[in-house]
Amino acid sequence: MKDYKHFETKAIRYQSDQSYNKEHSVPIYATSSFLFDSAEEARALFDNEIEGNIYTRFSNPNNEEFITKLCLLEGLEDGVATSSGMAAMFLSIAAFLEQGDHLIASRAVFGSTHQIITQVLPKWGITHTYVDTNHPETWESAVLPNTKMLFLETPSNPGLDIIDLELAGTFAKKNNLIFNVDNCFATPYLQNPAKWGAHLVSHSATKFIDGQGRVIGGAILGNKELIEKVRFLNRHIGPSMSPFNSWILSKSLETLAVRMDRHCQNAIELARFLEDHKEVNWVKYPFLSSHPMYEVAKKQMSQGGGMVSFEIKGGIERGSKFLNNVKMMSLTANLGDTRSIATHPASTTHSKLSDDDKMAVGITDGLIRISVGLEHINDIIDDIDQALGKSEI
Ligand SMILES: *Cc1c(COP(=O)(O)O)cnc(C)c1O
């Protein structure tokens, strides 16, 4: 492949060289397995003496194209594509931690990641400590002799907390920890954790990478040595990405830059509009100067991302009223779509959490999360404005 300089060009021009029929758009390799020319070739393939595809659970040209392109965009050497973002999060931890090991994680992690850390890993004797990411000076006291990994999510879901990746990178290096970042909200277009010392970058490709709400997928990226361990686990456990999904996602990467530019442009306009709204207590957006980590966000992200959180006045009741009053925006359990999506965690996804647990992840009763889509910004603002007005008690 030619060595293209810019993100957009890499995302569009990197293609698998497996296409034999001069297709301009790479075909979908819908096959479970691949032919061997001879018994000798089969043996060499299984012994890793030569490279090639054997079986789609191990590898497939579409998966290779998607993951190689994503590696180019993240600035990392190697990767594994998985059937979901959660498969990626799990493998990125399970490939490295074993019985008796300890993990440090940011408290505000994605719901299912929290379940893995608190319900699944303990079954294999892996313990954890959640740290307050707004106070990195407290992290040192969480380090134990058996601590192996630092797992962070920034920006976080749904509170949009920002963690200083440079500081985290230094901390991980000093304590000899594998540094793993869930980069789902930012995508490689806005933030490259490897630049700040992350060893592993994990993604849910379901969100902005697909960007059109069509498929579930994930990825784990890192250097060859680390990814070899992830590949082993993926190969034998089997949460591999389907070739159809990787074909979709490779195509999606071609438009990631233009989509993210518009997501970010719409999101900051909406955030500014909400800041001045009389029915809104506060707005959280990484690129608003009112964000407590604004300077850090500016340092490590090129734009603020497509998510905006705000607190509606009047708590739970008005939050759910707001959801019922929106006309255009979708009420659905996804984000990072072309279509704007509104969620009210306190009355839906997080309704069963105790008040303390909600506060720990930054969820207040009136918190509304908007995944800002690609519709015209005036239509997005109009919909939110009328829903806020109608929510008045
Ligand atoms: C959605 C999401 C995940 C999980 O990804 P799936 O593709 O739904 O399995 C993990 N982390 C974050 C930050 C997410 O938003």
C-alpha cells in the first residue's frame, strides 16, 4: 500500500489486496472456510509457517481489511475485529489478566463493561478498584503489587467526563501497567490514545464507526505482541466479526471523517444553544469552556465529539416528559447514528441503580443525553426546544 499521509485518504484508499476480479468495491467474502492447495499447504498454514486464511473464525479478507484500516487510523500495528464492542472489551481484559490479578478502571465505564468488571472477572479471581478520574493524584493509592492493567473510557458515557490520557500514560508506565482505552465515543478521527501511551485501544464499532445504526461490531488494537494474545483467545473462543459486518464497517470508515466533522459541528451548536436555555441547569460538552476538563479535552481531542449531556430542570418527572415530547429525535438504545437520539438514563437504562451508584457515574435525575445526528442543526434545535418548553409543569 502507498504511504498516504492524511486520515481521510487512508480511510478511503486502503483496500484489501485480496480482490482478484478488479472490483472497485471489495466484495464480501461470505465463506466459512478457505481451500488448501495441498496437505503440505494446510500443515504450513496451521503451523503459522505461511500466512493465509483457513477458517472465518480465525481470519477473513473482509475482517483483515476493516481491522488493518482501523490500525492505520489509530496509529497501531495490529488488531482483532470482534462480533461486538463488548466482545472487544472482554477480550482486551481477559487476554492479559489471570487469577489473582488486579485491574484499575475509571468508575464511569459503559454499563456492560461495569458488569464484566464487577460480575464476570471475580469468577476468575480478578479484582478491581475504581478510581476517581477527576483526581488522578489519588490513583497511586489504588496500585497493588498484583495490579496489571489500567482501563479507561474517555469521554465517558453518559456523563462525558474527560480523563487526562497523557497523565494516565505516565502513571501506567511508572507502575508497569497495560494501559487500555475504550475509544468508542471519540473514534480514531478525534483522539488517538496510543499517542499518549495507551497499549491497547478498544472500540465498539457499532456507534460512530458504523454511524448508521446497521451492525454490531468491535475491535481491539495494539502492538503485534499484545494482539497475538487477543488473537489466540478470539480464535479459540470465537466472538469473531462476520464478513458482512466488516464489509459494512470498512465502507463506513471511508466516510468517518466527514460524518464526525458534521456530528461535532452540530453538537457544539446544540451545546451552545442549551447553555442559554432557561429550562436547563447545566450542559456538558468537552469543547465548551464550562467543561471542568476543557483544557485536557482540547489537548487530546481534535473536536468535542457528537454527544451532548445536559440537566433539565425538574428531575426525573420532567426528564421522562421530555422524552415523550420529542417529535423528530429517536428514542432508542443506540448512539452515534445519523439520526439524533435522546436518552434519559435515570428513568430508563439506569433506573435500577441506587442514588449513590448513579452519582458515582455522573447520572443525575434530570440528565438527558443527546447523540447529535446529521440532520439539519435547526431541526435538531427546534425539536429539543419545543420538547423543553412542553415539559414545563
Ligand atoms: C456501546 C458501547 C460499548 C459496547 O459496544 P457494543 O457494540 O454494544 O457491544 C462499549 N463501550 C462504549 C463506550 C459504548 O458506548
